[in-house]
Amino acid sequence: MSVTVLSDRMTGLIAPDAGVTTLGSGFQFTEGPVWSAERQQLLFSDMPGDTRRSWDPEHGVREVRRPSNKCNGMAYDGTGGLVVCEHATSRVVREDADGGQTVLASHFRGKELHSPNDVVVARDGSIYFSDPRYGRMPGFGVERESELDFQGVYRVVPGDDVRLVVAEDEFDMPNGLCFSPDASRLYVNDTPRGQVKVFEVDASGGLRAGRLFAESIGEGDPSTGVPDGMKCDRLGNVWVTGPGGVWVFGADGAHLGIVEIPEPVGNFTWGGPDLRDLYVCASTSLYRIPTKVAGVALP
């Protein structure tokens, strides 16, 4: 592996010769990684395999749930519950440590959601998720007709209504989400358009003043890499999957470089004792790469 350096700022984030370690391989399509600081453990999804797995330094890769409702994005909330996007059921659910489950979102305006894809939890406990149609396609979910005629980004407060937080025509297929380090901005990428947009988060949790942040991230070909998973580091740089690996943008939108990965990347997250290890879900494999910058710990 190597790092394409387009700005001197890139070398402050990751060494140009940073080594990649393969933690597991032979999966169908890895996605949705989330790190537990409490357990020092990574969870990740294999949607076509309908399986959720874990990785930790002591046990390596283990299967933890099958079937998994072809789950995709996952995030921990402030109480330690696991918030999960399920492709097969079109739901966002919360799983408790004791095995209990609560459905947080399944419908909007009386119509079933497409297939919740990526999810982030705000500091106030509210949950934002994207809802493209990928989970209604063969392999990645259950093939079936959609009820909604647009693909949106939503916010839900547990026990309250599901609210659309962007205009219905804002995206073709909204996908990856991430907050800025201070949670004042939410980044959302659009896979077919090869774009990232950024929105201001207002006092009520709504999104406003949306603008284009980055564009021309690939040509929509999943075999070479497209905008999908996305995270901010602690300095405010935006890391997003794209052709060749993971593309890195400064908070000012400047393209700083590309972390090259051997396979097309679906998603990634930071983990490890100091949140400086990048865990990368790339098609059939799980990789780990050391970085010089820590990820954002939310919530």
C-alpha cells in the first residue's frame, strides 16, 4: 500500500509508507464498521452474507449474528446501545446489551423506508440516517418495489416521529454521513453524483445552508470505488471512500491525498486505544492502517 500525497498537509495525517495489515478476508462484501472503546472491539457487516462479525486483538474475527437482516451502518448511542440500519427490514433499530430491540424508524408519511444505510448519533441523542434504495437490490438486501418516490436523509429522536431533514430532490442516492468534530455540520455524500455536501446543524437539529463540499469523486463505478463510507478526523478533515481507496479532504475542501487500498472500499472507521488505527472494510477483506490523527469520538 502507498499514499498519494497531493498536499503537504497529508503527511501530517498519515505516513506515505504506512503499512496495511489484513485482519480477515474471504467475506462477500464488508461494510458498516463501528468501534467500541469500552470493549476495544470492532463490529462490521457483511450484507450479502447476512452476517455481522466482530474483530478484537485477542480473538480475531468472529461471527456474532446470523441472520443480521442484512444490516449495514451501525453506531453506538450515548447509553451504549447499538443503532443498526437493516436493509432487509427497511428499519433502524436499537439493540440493547441484554438482547432487547427497539424499532426507531421504519416508515415516513405512512410509507415504508427504502433501506436505511448509514447512521450517526448526535450528542443530544438524536439519530440521523440515509435511506437510499441499495437494500432493495439483489444481494445487498431483498429485491422489492419501493413505496417512497425519493431518497432522503432523516432525523429521529427515540420515541418521536421520523423527520426528513433535507429537501426531497437534494440527492440521487444519499449514502455516507459524518459530523464535523464540533457536531455543528453534517456531511452527506451522494454516490451516483460523486459528491459530498455539507449542511449546518441548527439548534433544533434541522439541516440548513447546504452547499457542495467536494465533487468528481469517481464516475459511479463500484468496481473502482465510489463515495460511500465517510468520517471526519479530530482536526476536521473529511475522509471518504472513492476510486483507489480513501480520499482525504481538508475542512476547506482541498483534496489532500488518497490512502490506497488493494480492494474497492465500502466503509471505514477509526479505532484502537487512541483512535489512531483506521479499520477499512474493503469488499472481501478487513484491513488496518496506522494514522497520525485520531478519529472523532461521537457521541
